Amino acid sequence: MSSEIGVFCPTLNVYGGGEYVALAIANILARHNHDVTVFSNGRINPSEIKNFFGETLHPKIRALQQATRFTPRGLLDFYQTILHSYIAKNKCATLIDAFSNCVYPWTHVSYIHYPYLNRSAFCPEFPYLTRPRLNQAGTLPEVLLEKNLVDYTKRLVLANSRYTAEEIQRFSGKPVEVLYPPFASKIGEIGKNTIKEPEENLVVTTSRLDENKLLERIPLIAQQTDSDIHFAVIGRVCSQTALERLHSLVKKLDLADRVKFYPNASAEQKIDLLRRAKIYLHTMIGEHFGISIVEAMALGCVPIVHNSGGMREFVPKQYRYNTLKEAAQKITSEMTAWSAEKSEDAKEIAAGFSLENFSERFMALFNDFYGHN
């Protein structure tokens, strides 16, 4: 059997927070003289990874492509994800799954961004099957695998926040270690070398432009703020319908001059907007961590986020809201009270989620686990 360590992340070419975790893990292990293979559903472009994240795949890492029929998100690819992770395991001695958000019997290390299986799925009677829905019924094999076939004492399960870890432990009883994700080193370097002196009252949000991101809250918040405050929404288009609905809402509320969208913006354009912004607005409720928030803070933005989820673990209480009205009030007041000192405070908090800190803790957990198993 090969001594190689495999890192499973089919969407490695998407260039998001989860993908950066997979890249970071692979590079860390390679730098510690492990033989590493990454498994992706597309050919990896080192120059694009370098451009987006500020670093590329370590030259010792071997990349293997596993062609998939569906885009690896959602139920349609549920079974092919299971299949491809199993195939990946047979090509290496140790498999690290940084994608599935599940714990398979053949994986050794699982990094969980959010618990895929909820309270009802782990209930012994499977009550959701009395209301048959494709998504619910489709999780049945997953429940059987995780609940009955996995020996968790022989698995290292990592969660991206205490919030995620507590959810996993509450509903499944799994032993879980918290390992906060890192933000891109490129952003960290830019933040360190930037003295923020914004001349405009700009609020930025970065997010996938999708149906489930609650981005319709942005124009609803914007209409309750002062007319000199402008909003920029940056993101990869995952749903053209969602983007069209957002444009329609902005037009309906007569906010076209104040709320602008930047679909599929480049990394440079995103960084430029964040450097110009005073405030970062996050609309998701119950976000399990929120690496985009940390990135914005690393570039000196004051974060305004919902008072829920893993965000409460690093965003100060005074920057958290419960209602849209409260969000608008905080944006207005923080825009007026913005200062270079507050910007530097945000950078200092973000520094705790550096790649260096992530690397050190990952290797400590990895070595400790394999030293006892």
C-alpha cells in the first residue's frame, strides 16, 4: 500500500474558502515531507490558484483528476461523491476529505464546514421519511453509513468552528476538534501593507450569488440607511435567476444608484473594493464560520453580521445585529464613527486566522492523532 496522503476536494478550481482549506492542508503536509495527492473533478491550474490565493500547489503534490457528470454540489451528485471518495481512498494510504461534510467509513480525516446530517436525519425512526422528499430520502444511505458503520475513535473529525462542533456532537455524539479555517495569505499581506483611508461611504458584501444566501436583505437594509451610503455586492454567479431577482428588487426600491452588483469579479477587483470599503455586511443567518468576513476584516473593514452561528466567536458583540432595522442602524452609526483604529482592530482579530496559525494547529492535531492510532 502506498504511503501517500490523499486530499479529496472535487471543487478545487472553484476558489472559495472551503477550497482554500483543502489547498492549505495539502501544502502543509507536503512541506512536512509527506507524499500528497489531491483529487479534483477538473484539471488544476497552478497560475490561477496563485493569482487567487497568493500561493500555489506545492511542487511535490501530485494532482489527479476524477471526471464527474454533475457539478459536485447538491443531491444529484450525492452518490458520485461517495463513489469518488471511495475510489480516492484506494489510491492512497490515508484520505483527508475536505469536501463532503460527512464522515465515511473509508476516510481518516474529515473537515466539516457544516453538518450535512441534521437532527431528524440522526433520529432512529427517520421521521422525515413520512414526508418523502428527494433531498431528505436521499440522505438515508448517509445516515446509515455515519451512524452505524463508522468507528469515530479511529477518525479525526475537524470542525470549522465551535458552533459546528457543538452541532455535530449534539446530534451524533462524535468526538470533534475545532480547527478554524485560514484566509488567503495574499489578502493578509495586502492588509498588512495597507493603511486604510477610505474617502467614500462604501459597504461591501462578498458571497456566492445564489438563492440561499439571503442577499435580498441587502437592498432592504440599504433603503433604511442614509442616501450617501453605497453598497457593492461581489460574487460568483451560481444562479442567474437569483441575480435577476436581486436586480429587480433594487430597481423596485429605486436603489440602482446605491446598490451595485459585481458578478464573477476578479480577485483583484474584490480586493480593490474591500480596500475602499469602511464596512463589510454579511447577510447569512447561522453561518457556520464565514471566511469572507475574516478576509474583509484582514483588509480593515468593520464587520456587520447577524448575531448567530460561528460568527459570534470572532465578531465583537457591538457589530452583530438581530433585525434588518438594527443592521441598518449599525451601518449608519459605524459609518459615522469609522476610524483607522477600528480598522486596525479588525485586522488584529483577523490575524488570529492566519495560514500560519492554521498550519501549526493542523499539524499538531494530525500528529497527535496518528501518534495514538
